[in-house]
Amino acid sequence: MASEDEAASIEERLKSSLWYSIGQFVDEECLQHNLNATPQFIGALTEMVYTQISNTSRDLETFAKHAGRKVVNTDDVMLLSRRNEGLETVLRQALEDIRAKEGRTGEKKRREKFATEGKGKTKR
């Protein structure tokens, strides 16, 4: 029972921090655009964002487990972004930039070759 209470407390603290951050962002945007946002709007937006984060984290964990790993990596994130071409493009470019800075451009080419081999019809 204590671990359930502790988990609930952690979740409430996370939601509270998220609510504060979203509230700050919404307030800044409202000031810039001469708009108003109600506390109910900020609360609803916070719940929606929290739910999206929860779903995303569960999906990433599932992808990693399916691949036989205990740690989420960039492959999992790219798999998650597969249905959003704009996001996938931005993430792929950011990943290429990071790898270039680290001097790991060969890894990118190997992964691209692997990714393209799996597409299309299977040869029989």
C-alpha cells in the first residue's frame, strides 16, 4: 500500500510541475498575443499533455522490450515518429547532426541501409 501511495504522490508532483510549466508557457503566449486563458483551459491542456507523455513512454518501452532491450534508444523514437513525416524529418536531421558532431556518420549509413532493406515486397 505504501508503494501505491508513493507512486500516487510522485505522479501528483509530476502533474503539478507540468501544470506550472504549461501555465508559464500559456501566460507568456497570452501576453504576447493579447489573449486570456482560464485556469480550466490550463488544467485541461495539462491533462492532455500528461496523457500523451504517458502513452508515448509506454510505447517507447514496448518497442525497446520487443527488440530485446531494457533501454529505449533512438531507433525506438524513430519508430514512434513513423506516422508523422514532419516530426520524423526533424528528428532524423537532429540525429544526423548529433552523430556528425560525435564522428559517427558511418553508423547512420549502416542504419539507413538496414532500414531500406526491410521495405518493399519480400523476395521468394
